[in-house]
Amino acid sequence: MDVIYDWFRQLYIDHGINLTIVYDRFDRNRMLGGLWTTIKLSLTCLALSVLIGLVGAWLQGARSVLLRAVVQGYIQFFRNTPPLVQMYFFFFALGSLMPQVRNEFGFTQPMIDNYTWAIISLSFFAGAFNVEIFRSGIEAVPKSTVEAAESLGYTRLQSYIHVVLPLAFRVCLPALNNNLVNLVKTTTLAYAIAVPEMLYVANQIWSDAVNVPEMMTFLLFAYVALVGILVWVMRKWEQSMALPGYGR
Amino acid sequence: MSAAWSESDPIVDIRDVHKSFGPVQVLAGVSLSMPMRSTACIIGPSGSGKSTLLRCINALVPIEKGSIKVRGIEVNDPKVDILNLRRRVGMVFQQYNLFPHKTALQNVMMAPITVLKQDRAEVEERARRLLRKVRLEGKEDAYPGELSGGQQQRVAIARSLAMSPEVMLFDEVTAALDPETVKEVLITIRELAEEGMTCLLVTHEMGFAREVADHIYFTDRGLIVEHGPPKEFFSNPRDPRTREFLGQIL
């Protein structure tokens, strides 16, 4: 490892390309921490937003007019407002209304911390799009197939879980992919409420080491890699669900 | 509810059923009754309400007036136990409507496991037996997209039978099939009828209706115009509308 560190140190001396995140242990650990926070944030929001999408799409088909209106209102609210404004709203407006709790050191702190607010805000943001994405898939499932399930005695929920969703998923996966890719990129907004994810950490590092171009370039490549992995996984999943004689 | 019902009563008892879709009256007072283990065919021009009538029987379509009793269970009762009704009434559709994401075997197994919560191993054994019965041995692991229309339709029949229904409804089940495969499906249905399953078919296969049915119903414009045993019905139709229809078709 030391050979690599020395090489990067030499790179800075010879060419002025200063990647402290490789050769400097402190910066390296900060960046690894940022990367880990981004990954955790992304995976948690991914899971929650898909869950919100599934539940929302189910409620859109509910009998209750009120429930349907609530879902519709939710979608309109989160789709028509900028995600940064949403995050500020959650953190500063709702956050300030939340009670303070005393932590183990005897200090008061907000009941919900900035990381949790980022999860809540981003999940609801991406979830609103996921509801619409799942709806598009559900509408593509032939009515007659649902009717067959009904005539076999399936309840609405049973047919949603066993028949409608598995088919809808296959239809809407490409759209879902797009939204999840966007979600991973949108996690950088958590920077605005000081969640130490990659962008935030990079900012700290370039403030100390004055290596803005290097860090910016690194960030771009890091996101290319992260999103690349997500897309690869989703494609594998799509392929594993392909059905002979169905769709294509 | 079904306590008052005995096996000598009609298993399907339809009285004066009315149904409209918007301004269009599809059923205008239909009555029909089937004894257990009998086979009846409904024939008639398209748009005469045949399919709607079948769909009313398992409550896929609610009726506006009249009464439909299946094994003494009033279908039109708002408090009816839909599951209890539908597990007794199997339905096979023109377009098969198999679950495309499941194999033939899984298609047959799904409902008994999900709906009736039956034991998986037991259901699998029965499903394999049913697929053998409809002559699809070896196709257990094929997806619907890999099967011909006739094969898919026989999977659909096995899927319905897996719920151990007491009545089977067939809604123009051969209408989407090519002539060669029609036969294999009809053979399956005839075997069922011969084994004593109560079968109600909407069909355009007059030869088959004549051969397999105990009773023929002819519908036109939401009414049963004429009915009787096939011999009488086909050789000596009384109503002019029946005569006209049979004249066009035979």
C-alpha cells in the first residue's frame, strides 16, 4: 500500500495533482466515511421509496375517495416542489417543531437528526415518482388476468401481491431504474443539511487541502461508479425476471 | 345459507335476472336451472348476454334484479361470502387468462395455496395429477408463453379444477383456438361432463353442444328464447329466431 501512497504523493510533487484522499490517512478515512454514508443513505432511501411506491399504488386503487385523494395530494406535493426545498422544509420547518431530547452527555439535541431527515425527505420525494411508475405498470396488466384471479377466489390484496405486482414490475422496471438512479444522485442534496455524505466530505477536504479540481473530478467518477453498480444490478434483476413468450 | 339445499335441488338456479350496462340492457329477465351433474350449453348470437350471464353466476358482474343461487348460496346477497361462492364455481375464459409469470404447474397450484391455504405438497400432487388428466404431462415447467393456445386452455381448466369446484363455467373456451386444437379442449370438457361435473358452457360449437349437453338454451337480446334437450332443440326448433340462427350457423 505504501508504494501507492508514495506514488500519489510524488504525483502531487511532480505534477500538482493533489489527491490527499489517497495518501493522507485522515482525508482517506473522511472520504471512506462519506462514501459509506452515501451508500447507506442511497440504499435506505431506495428501499423506503419503493415501499412507498408499492403502498401508494395500492391505495390509488382503494375504494375510499378520501384515501385516493390523500395519495394524489402527496404525489402532487412532492412532484411539484424542488427536492432541496422539501429537504429544507423537513429539516428547518418540521425539525424545529420537534421536541428536543437529552443525549447521553447531558446535552439537548433534536429528536430527529439531519441524517434521518435526509432519509425521510428523499424517500418521500422518490416515493412520489415511484407511485406513478408502479401505477403505469399496474395499468398495463390485463384486466382479464386480474379477473381470472378474482374468479379463483383471490381477494384484491392477494391478487395485487401474487398476480398484479409481479407482472407490473416487469413492465415498469426501466422507469423504476431511471428514478432510482436519480435518487442516488439526489442524495448529494443532503449536503445542504450537513449530512456528511460524499459531496459534503469532499467540500471539507478541498477547504483544507485546496484541491477543488481534483475532488470535483473524483466525485464525478465516484458517482459514475456508484450508479453504474446500481444499473448493473437492476439489469441483472430485469434479465432474471424475463419470461419466455411474455413482453418482448 | 346452504343448509336448506339438498342434492336433488338445482345446483344453479337463476330466476328473472336483469342486468344493464348503462343504457344497454344485456339481461332482461333470464331464468335457468341446472340439476347437479348435468351439462347445459347456452348458444345465441353475439351480444345476446351469454357471457354476462356466466359472469353473473360467480359474481364477477353484479346483477340488478332477480336471484342467482349456486348450491343454495344467493349470489346477489350483499353479505355473500364471495370466497365460499367462487371456490365452488370454476370459470374458464376465452383468452385462457393464465398467469404468465408462473409455470403451468404453478398456475394450477397457486390458488389452492394462496386462497384455500392448503398444504403445498398435497396441492402439488393434485396439480400434477390434474395436468396429467388434461394430457399435459411433461409441460409442468413450461410457461404459458411457451404453450399453444389449446395447451394453455387445458392448463386453465386444470387450474379451475384444482379448487375442487362443484360447477364449471366455460365462456367460449374454444373461440380463440385454431380448429385442430379445439378438439383437444373439447375432449377434456367432455370427460369432465362424463365424470359428473356440472358444466355450463357458452359455445358456438353446435356439434359439441348437441353431443355433450343435456339441455340447450338459446338466448337473444337478453332473453332465453327457447330451451330444451338437444335432440328436440336442433331437430325441431319452435321459435323463428332460433330457426333463423340455426339456419345461419348449421
